Amino acid sequence: MKRAILAVVPIMLLWVVLVGMGSGPGAEVPKPEIDFKAIVLDDQDISTKIHQASWEGNIFFTGLRGKGIVTISFEKVRKVESVGISAGTKKDFQVTLRNGDVVAVSFDVDSRFQGVTDFGTYRVIARNIKEITFE
């Protein structure tokens, strides 16, 4: 009996150590220096209000306009709307600026828009974004 207990105790200690080594579910998202607030509507028409919004950890969008690469600061953006389905690795969007101008941009379908909600962190890839409205 004593031998069985001596054999079980080290196994249990090893199990406790190994279980404790695992990392969490990756709940952290980047915290940008400016707290941008937005409402995201995904392709299932689920609306999520976020703050500390970022695009791939940045406070600007990066995408293709024709053959060129553009960056558009969140400060200038009123709304981003999907204008079609994904074509390969890109998805087309229409970016409406605060001054009323509209810019056509294609984003990588795997680019992430992320932030913090009242109930936790939030991440969505461009492929699943229907609309983003900045407050």
C-alpha cells in the first residue's frame, strides 16, 4: 500500500507541473496609444461595440488600391464597408472618410481588426467583416 502511494504522488506532482505550464487562450489584444471606438458588423449581422480598436495592432488600415499600398489613419475614417465577396486572398472594401470622400481598398482576408468589449477581447478577420463604423 505504501509503495502504491509513493508511486502515485510523483505522478500527480508531475501532472500538476505540466498542466500549469500551458498558456491561456490568448486573451490579450494590442492596446494602442489612442483609444478608438467602433461598432463592427460581421457577415452574420452580429454587431459588436469595441474600444481600443486596432488593425493588425496598428491604428491605421493598410491595403491595396490598384497596384499601390495605402495606409489610412483611423482618425480619418467614418466607415468601412465590404463591397463584395472574397476573391482569393483579398476582399474589397469601401472606406468612407470623415470629410465624405470614398476610397476603394482591398484588404488581405486574414488581416485582423481587434479591440476590447465590455465582456472581453474581440478579433475578427477581414473575410468576415461586413461593416465597421467609428464613433
